[in-house]
Amino acid sequence: MKNKILLSAALLTLTLSASAQKSATITLKADEGKQIIPKEIYGQFAEHLGTCIYGGLWVGEESPIPNTQGYRNDVLHALQELKVPVLRWPGGCFADEYHWMDGIGPKANRPKMVNNNWGGTIEDNSFGTHEFLNLCELLGCEPYISGNVGSGTVEELAKWVEYMTSEGDSPMANLRRKNGRDKAWKLKYLGVGNESWGCGGSMRPEYYSDLYRRYSTYCRNYDGNRLFKIASGASDYDYNWTKVLMERVGHRMEGLSLHYYTVSGWSGSKGSATDFSKEDYYWTMGKCREIEDVLKRHIAIMDQYDKQKRIALLLDEWGTWWDEEPGTIRGHLYQQNTLRDAFVASLSLDIFHKYTERLKMCNIAQIVNVLQSMILTKEDKMVLTPTYYVFKMYNVHQDATYLPLDLECSSVDVRGGRRVPLVSATASRDKEGKVHLSLSNVDVDNAQQVTVHLNGVKATKAIGEILTSAQLTDYNSFEQPDVVKPAPFRDAKVKNGILTIQLPAKSIVTLELQ
Ligand code: AHR
């Protein structure tokens, strides 16, 4: 801890004054909107890790916790309200040790396995293919299956696709029918391995490219189902991985993934989720915003090989990664979620909206009880996290037309040169023509008067919601579940085509222009 304070003091230069009003200017170019923000940018990820599946999403039909076919009702309803567009499963690292046939048929006959990646927990396979795909139906979302390339066979993956999607008199379709599901599911997104450079097989990109070509060849399109095949992509700054895959796999893949976590902390630890300083917070904002540069560089490489942008980039793991909560099981990646996490969500989404010509899906890690989750559960209790509320306030942008904007604001310099702008914003026009503007005032101490020049929008008023709290470190606990939650926001006025917003310190606002 002492080291941490010393390092922070040495490396951080804050140029903020205390408790003053600041200003920012936005020029909204509402008549220049072209690109749709695919709803899949708001995708989620559920891994067999800690209590994400067991206890989080799934309690089983015999549980005293109120459930629908084994899915806990409170979580199900909260996720239905969130409008989850796509859910990635079963991993993560777990995917490359998962053998899907162990997770079908009568539960009593399903073999157990050791979840080697995540704390050595015994996995009883009671949540398998049927339970996942039926959950997606209940949520009204697209499933995204991550296939096992690291320790599985080509035959195994090929048969899984047949099991899920074949309508015919095929062996796997008949096995599915025997297990109680007559009609094939529709499966679009198929990941061919996960982190194949690491937990997914420690491969070189050249070797993985060949494996991708081999495995994907046998993943067939059955009976009108069309797979969108996704190659396992780079981590963070590994631009060579992207280059090699574009060269060697090219148009054999519909999508290429990327993982980027906002990991901070000093002295070897990732840092506490709830106990952090203002300096730590600004550093985290900088690290989170760095995704923009990382996206640009991967996209530039993809552009060299695919000028028509036919291959999508999918950021299928992102979010904050802190030290596990004290007292929780090691390897279960259970962490609390504060207002700081909410800002990582809003700032990231603002950036993602800008790159959707190439970036077609993002999956925050993870949906319940793991890393930057939407929801935390403990036995029969559930809390919604600040990140949940950002996703809810932002879901107006799903499938809306992205509206470009110019933003001028002051910034803060953090730890040897990283500049963090203090205001972030994004805007879109939905299918009914309504314009929404989301704004984040990252500044901990100062309110911002934001002046928005509304080019191309006729509006007379703006109303919306605000997410803020007394302290950056505030979070929702099982004892106090409503510390950080949205409230109505009316501090915005429109006059003569100019919208003026009084944005309180450390706040996130979404407005509808009327
Ligand atoms: O989300 C947790 C883990 O992070 C995933 O299993 C893995 O893909 C990544 O390293």
C-alpha cells in the first residue's frame, strides 16, 4: 500500500482546481448520421466461472429461489429489461476445456469435470446446451457459442453445430430430439476457440490460423441456418496476431475477436474494486479510453487486407478487472462495482459507437457475479450494479443511427502524460426519429456547463436520467441496494437551437431531445 501511494504521488499530475464550474462545448451533427450502432455493441458474456452460471443465472428447478425452469426470476427479469442483444457462452478459458456432450441428456447422467481455469471448482454440467439456448430464447437474444479448439476435436465441434442447428433426420438432430428439443435452434455466432494464444492452447498465430481453417471447414450451415464464424483474436496490443490472421485466414472468417480489459493497480495487484483514490480513478479513465487507440490500430491492419470491411471486429471481452472481493473464493473473479465502473462503461460505449463501420459486437465481461457485471447475487438476494444502469440508460442507442459530434472540454494529465478529457458524449437517432444524447462528466470535483449546438435537430426541450452518487467509491450492496441508481434529470434547457446542460460532477446523463 505504501508503495502504491508513493508511486501515485510521483507519477500523477492533476491540474484540477477544487469545486468550480467548468464548461464544455459540443457541436452535434445530426444531419450527418450514416452508420447504425448495431445492438450487438451491447452484448454480454456468461462463462462457467465462479457464480456466473450457478447461483447467478441458474439455480435449478428444485431451488427455493423463485425460478422459471431453473433460471432465477429476479435476474431473468432484470436482464429482460436490459434488452440483452447477444450472449456469449460457455467461455472464455472454460470454452477450450468444455466438452458439450457432457452437458446434454438427463442431468443425473451428466459427468462432472474440474474447472481448471477457475479455482478448480467441480462443474456438474447441469447447465448445458439446452439450458443456454433456452435462456437466450427467454431473453430474446442471439446466442454466441464459443467452440473448443484447444482441447476438443474437429468432429466434436462439427457435431455440436449439427446438434444445435440441423432440422433433418441427422444423427445429432435425432439425439437433440431424444433430449427433448424437436425444433433446431438458430445459431448465428460461432467462435472457433478463445484466446488461442493463451488459455485456449498457447498457440502461435500461424498455427492457429491453420487450425481455424480446418475447424471452421466442418462447421456447416444446416437447413437455412447461417453461421457467422469468428476467429479467436488478439489481446490488447498484439497487432501481429491480427496481421497474421488477416493474411492467413482472411475471408474464411466473418469476424475476428479482440480482448481488452481495463486493468489497473500497482505493486502487482490489480487494485481494490471499492477502495481507490482520485488518482487511481483518473488513471483508470485513461486506461479505459486507451481502447480507442487499440481499436484504431487493429482496424487499420484489418483495412489493409479487407478494404470493403467484410470482416467484422468483435471486442468479445472487455471491462474492468480488479482484485477479487476479500472473503470470496480465489479464482472466481467476484468483484464489486462502483461509480468508477459506471464511467468505464459509459466512456467505452461512447468510443465503441464511433467505430461501428468495423466494430460489430462487444461483450462486456461478464453478465452476473464475475468481473464488471450487470448483476450481483447472494443466495436469494440480487443487486443491480452501476454498470447495469449505464447499459439500461444507453440501450436507447441500440440499432439507432450514430450522430457524429465535436466536443471541446478541459482535460486532466495523469501519470506521466496520459491526457484524460473530462467530458465524453455520444448521440444517436432511433428508428422513430428521436434523438438521444448521453454525456459523462468524468470530473470528480467540478460541474460542467455543456453547450450543445443542435445542428440538424429541431427540439424545444430535453429530459432524461442521471446516474451519480456522493462518492466515486459508492456501490450497491445486498444491505443497501439502491445507493447508486438513476434519477430523473431536468437540468437541461433548449433555446434557439442550443441545448444547455448543467452536468453535476461525476455524473452520467442520457437525454431525449423533444
Ligand atoms: O473473463 C475472464 C477471462 O478473461 C476469460 O475466461 C478469458 O477469455 C480472459 O482471459
